[in-house]
Amino acid sequence: MKTSFPRPRLSAIASGCSLCLAGAYFLSFALGARPGYGISLSATLLATMLGGLWLSARKRDDNIRFPLETFARSWPFWLALAWSRGLVDSNRVINLVLLSGFTVSACLRAADLLARSSRLSNFASPRRVRLVSALSATCFTLVFSIQTWMKYNSFRAYWMDLGYMLHPIWNTTQGRWFEYFYVDGTFRSSLGDHFSLIFFPIAAVFKLFPYAYTLFFIQALAGAVGGILVYILAKDLFESKKTALVMQLAFYFYAPLQYGMITDFHADPLGVPFLMMILIGFHRRKFGLFLAGFILSLTVKEHVGLVLAPLMIILGFRYKPWRLPAFGLSVAGVVFSVAAWNYFIPHFNHGEEALSLAVLYPGGEDGLGGVIGTMITEPVQTIKRFVSVHNFEQLTWLLLPLLFLPVFAVPEIGALTIFLAKELYAVFVMHNHHQALMAPILFWCLMLVIRRRFPDTNRTVSVAVLLSCILIGFISGESPLSHRFYRAGPSWYFPSAHSRALNQAVELVPPGKSVSADSHIAIHLYDRRKLHLFPHPFPDDSTSYVLIDRQHYESGTEIRHFTWDKKPRSSILATFDSLKAGGTYDLIFDTDGVEVLRKKDAPSSAD
């Protein structure tokens, strides 16, 4: 049975119901913010919704059922989000705007108007569609590479994690393969933290263009190419270039993908086009492309093999001729990840486990087996880590632009099982580079749902997804189309007197000289072998220059634990002051809280 798009009158009714639920939310706060009132009112509205669904089912009218089903499917998520955030947070206005199906119905109504617009239909000729697709990919690459560079240039990027990528890549170009100074002041290999083999070709490009912007450009380009591949897959699924373009634009506006582009530089976003290669190869039944995407995905990070395992199993069941090779690739992915965690990473990490595994996962200091053992021996704590208000909230934000369409109705969503489990058990944050790898699979599931459930209105529903991505991006994203960008802009993206003082301090340090500096300063001095995070390697006074920022510093858990030994910042500043008064160093720069010390007998050549 074909599903039609709801008439405007019914869409307005759905919006009105949503506003009633928002009114109930307002009333609950007016009555003292006691959950009992909100729950009672919400339960009443729920009964009304169920009654409407029953009547619509009796009439068997898809025009009535579709908006009501969409609303009923979405409102519990919105309501839970509102209660989990609103009672403990001040962002009630945002929650109310997003509450229940209001966003859903509003986006559907706007999408209906746009899809019916004759002007847009006439403008979107096949040639123009291809041009807009190419221009959107170009704009995506430029915007997010420049934005990330602006943050770096304003000294708002830090050693965790940009320094872990930038310094070993530069060392590789100098013949020291992936070497870098660990936060404890020792030489190590970055392959001992993340087994990212993809950095080999990136180092080759970096040797030709030795600038931090090169890495930002490569990362943004990976996201742009992923969008082009979404366009290709959507064109195959919907047999429409216009609908495919809408899905490509929605992909670019998807906030978790954008955060993967602007959170400095990481390997995860680089895997976006490789996952799309797997999906396109499967859809077109081209095993060579399918296999190439799988192999390239494994080069991104050690955990990708586990993430790909359920995907291979699901695709194997979907297409019987590929079942045996797909299952074989699933096993190969698991073996690769286990070998990376148990053998490759400890080999490059002086016999220790990966820093990310030890810090993020309980029991991770004993390796992957320790993580699994802790989950089994501490089931209560494990359940609490999985099922928490924070995780629910982040998962909700991750799925908001999908309008809560029944993406969980397709078996392919099971491909995210291990990925979500890994994130929920560790630190699940939508504003994180990890979520970029989810975008291709989520959009693939979304396109399958639209194709199967809405064959006659796939373009309208796709436009609704695009509008929702734009709206959520404005509220929760950090692109130039988000209010957060301009709210944070003066300090995060645009030069200030303080960032200019930091830049002057960096220019005083000759290339190659050994340095100990605060995290956000150190990553601007990556072109040297001996690069420490202050206060390492003191008190042996083995560095030529020391730079510190009394106004700003990176206060992350890892930095505090590994470089400061959990000492307060005041103790670190006291260490710097003792060096300044000790007679071994001269103070050569002191502006706006930025100070630079130079060792009196510093060698003239690189140390």
C-alpha cells in the first residue's frame, strides 16, 4: 500500500497537538516544576494520541495515519529529552522548540510546499543539479577546512588530540616514523595509541605541503567526498538526481558529521568515504569496490574492524551470493581489531595498552580483555554506563535530523550495534569526531526507509530531513550557519589581542629548538623533535625555550593526569616562576599573560 503525504490541514493539526504538549510542559514549570504535573498532563495527551491513531487505523486513510504516526512515534523521545534536560538545565526554550512532533510536522509542511514549487522544479535541471552537487562539495571542503584552521590560528586547538596527530606526522616526514613526545616526556609512537595506518599516505602529502591546514583540508575533503558518494547512492535508490541532491545536502548539514570536521584533526572522519564505498559496492553488486572500501576502512583506526563486523553479516544475509565472503570479512575485521589492541598497539607503546583504551573504558588498562572482564564482573555498573540520562540525550540529538522515521525498522541499523555500544560504554558525546563514522550508515538506513515506506513522496520526505538537519544544525551545530558559531566566534575563531600575543611568542622560538609549552602553544611548534608539554621534562632543565599562558590552558583530564600529576594549575605556574627566578633562563617575552623563557646557554642549532 502506497503512502501519501498528509494534506496541509492535517499537518497543521499535528503541529497544533505538538503545541498543546509544549503548553503542558510550560504549565508543569509554572506549577512548580514538579514532574508529577508534567507526567499527568503528558499521559492525558498520550491517551488522546492513541485514540486518534485508533480512529485513523479504523478509517484506513494513509493521509491521516502518516502525520499521526509520525507524531506518536516522535513525541516520547522529545518529551524524555525535555524532562532530562529541562529540570536540570536552563536551555528550556530550545527544548520547547524541539518538543514532541512540532519540528517534525513543521519540517514536513515546509518540505511539502518546497517539493510542490514549480519554480524549483523548473530550476533544477539535470545539468544544474550536477553543478549544485559539485559546488556544495567544494563549499563544504572550504568552509570546514578554513573554520578548523581559524580555530587553530586563534590558539583554540590543543595537544589532546591535534598534537597527537600533527607532531608524529611531521616526524614521519623527517624519517622518524610516527615518533612523538608522549605527555610523560618520553619518545613513543603514535601507533601505540591509535593504529591508524591511513596516516602513512597523509604523511606523504604533508611532506609536500607541511602546514597544519593541509590536515584540515584533507579531513574536510573526506567529508565532502562522502557527500558525493551519498548523492551517487541516493540517485541509484530513488532514480532521481533531484532527490539525490537533497540527500547530499542533508548529509552536509548533519551536525555530527560537521563536528567530525571541526574538532581539530582525527582519523575517524577520514573513514566516511570508505564506508560509502562499501555501501555503493554492495548496492551495485561490485565486489571489487566493496572489498576496497572494507580494506581502506581498516586503515582508519583499530576499532573499525569490530564496527564493520555486524555490517558484513547483515549485508551477507541480504545478498546470498556474497554471503560466504561477507562472513569471512566479518571475521577478518574482528581478528584485525583484536590483533591491533592486543599485539600491534602494545608493541609500539612500550608494552602498555593504548592511552584511549586505558582512559575511556573501565578495565582498559588491562587491554580489551580487561574491558570485557570488567563488563562481566560489574554488571550493575555496566548497565548504569549504558543506560543513563546523558547517553539517552546524546542519542536523541544524534537522531533528531532523521525525524524519528522508522530507521530501526530496517535490519541494516544493526550495523551500528557495536559502534553504539562502544560509545555508550565510554563517553558518548554528539559533539565529537567519533560520531562522524556513524553518518554514512545512518543515512543509508534513512534512505532505505524513505524508499520503502514513502515511494511516491520520497523527495518531500527527503526535503523534510534536509530542513530538520538545517534546523538542528542551527541550534546544536557549530558551522557558520549556527548561532553557536557567532556566539563563540570572538574567542574561538577570530584573532584577539591575546592570540596575537601568543603568535608573537611562538615566532620568537627558532625552528628545531627544544620546547616545553602549554598544550595550545605546543601544537604551533610541532616542527621539532623535542616537544614537551609543560612542566615536562623539568626539573632537569633540558629544553631551550619555555612558553606558558597565564590566562588560558587545556584543562582536560588526560593533560591534568599525565603532565601535571593531578597538581592544580597554581602549582604549575609556581614551577614556571621558580625557573624564571633560578638564573638558568632569561625572560624574553611578557605580554598579556604570555611569557617566554630562553635558556642562557641554548645552542644555536636545532637540539
